[in-house]
Amino acid sequence: MRGLPPLELREELEELVVALFRRQLLMEHDDELDQELSYFDLGMTSLRLMEVKKALEQRLGIDIDATLLFNRPTVEQLLDHLTETVLTADSTAAPVPAPAAAPVPASG
């Protein structure tokens, strides 16, 4: 996901996050997930929320502070935060050096 333009990144993150929440809530793929309801109003438990956190950390390669989940208690707010975090990580990452050019053989 890293390196994607912001809109595409948001869409990819939304697909991932919604899928993880649906799985924890035992929802079908086509069941509607209200992204503006709090996690607990959706039926999440603290344990299930920590499972989502762990899966996101593994998939995205970032650390997510557990208090974030309680300070931003909706899927929509979590998506906002994750999008900003991944974009920030992309912009502060050290550039990958270009491969060294092959030496030119001496003519002669």
C-alpha cells in the first residue's frame, strides 16, 4: 500500500479495515458495516478490537497505540488516522538508493 496516492491508499485501507472488522463481527462480505458507529455499538469487544489492531500492525508494518482505538472509536476515525500515519511514514522514509551503474569496460 505504501507509495499509493492518498485517495487510492484510503480505498485500500478501507477495504482492509472493513474486512477485518467484518471477520471479527462474524459478518458476511456483503453485510453493511456502519463506519460511523462506535466499535462497541457495532458489537465489538475489547479482545476482538485488539485482534484487529494486531492484524493491522502486521499488515501495515506500523505500531498502533491501543489508546488510539478508544480515542478514535469508529471505523471512519480509525481510517482517517491510518491514512495519515501511512502517508506520513511514506514521506519520512529514507529514499531507496538507485542501483550502482555497471562499470564501463576500458577500451583499448
